[in-house]
Amino acid sequence: MKILYFFLFSFLFIACNTPVINKNDVVAEVNGEQILLSELASQSKQEIFDILNTAYEIKSRVLAGLIKQKLLEDAAKKENMSLEEFIDWFVQQKICVGQDSLKKRYGFNTQSFYVKGELIPLVKGSLEEKLSYQQKLRSRIVQALVDSLYQKADIKRFLYPPKQPALKMTLCFNSFMEGKCTCVPEGINN
């Protein structure tokens, strides 16, 4: 019972101390003239939308990674293996096909590789060539597996992009005879 009273008291305390935001609240004063929250909001809508859109794009990429991770984990679970064991096993199954058909299927050559943004030629038969080839091959096999699992899965996403802020426009006719018309965003004074 004491815990219930504690939570009730805490909620009331927080609720009573939360300020009510009013669009007519003053956010600044310049030489006695007030700048209202509504002015700030209307002038910053697009910038805030851009930031929200960037956050959405980041969340979408992270969500795609989480979905792929979950698909791989589910596939590993079906085989009664850990994720790493499953990936190693799956890659080994694919590698048994043969080197030439793997190069053709996953579409790459091992003539060179990138290190810190520079293309470095590989010496035929070198350790670097072998490691580069194995890394690329493993990556492409796992990506093909993920793509295959992704196509078969029933995936529902509940992450939505932010809505574009509405831009209210006022039409003003400068000259009725000439039919000139200008559009002025609301809130901007000429």
C-alpha cells in the first residue's frame, strides 16, 4: 500500500511541475519586442523535420540490421546451432561447390582490394589475396542467405517516417487586370 501511495504521490508531483506549453509563450525579447513560441515553431518547422527525417533514416537502418540479425538467429535456432556455428556451417556448405563457380556466382575477382580507401593490387597466391578472397566470399554468402531469408519471412514494420510540416500559403493578386499572382507563406509579413 505504501508503494502505491509513493507512485501516486510521485505522479502527482511530476504532473504538477510539468509546465504547460502555450504557443503564445514568450521565448525571447529583443529591445522590448517579444518573440513567441509560435513564431519559433513556424520558422523552425523544416529544420526540425529534416532532423526527424535523419533520425528516421538511422532508425530504419538499425531496424533493418536487427531484422537481419533476427532472421539469422531464427535460422540458426532451427538447426540447433549458435549463430556463429550456423554461419560457419552454412558458408562451408556453399564453399564445397568449387572456387571458379563461387567467383562466378558471387561476382568478384581477387586482383586487388581496398585498404584505407586505396586500391592495392594483390600478389597472386599471397596470404593477403587468400584472406581477402575468403572475407569477401563469406560476406557475400551470408548476404545471399539473409536476402533469401528476408524474402521468405513475414516481416511487419511499424516504424513510420515523420510527416512533412504543412506549409500554409496565401494567394495575393497584385493586379487583377494583369492576372499576376504571388504565393506568400503564412506568417511572413511583407
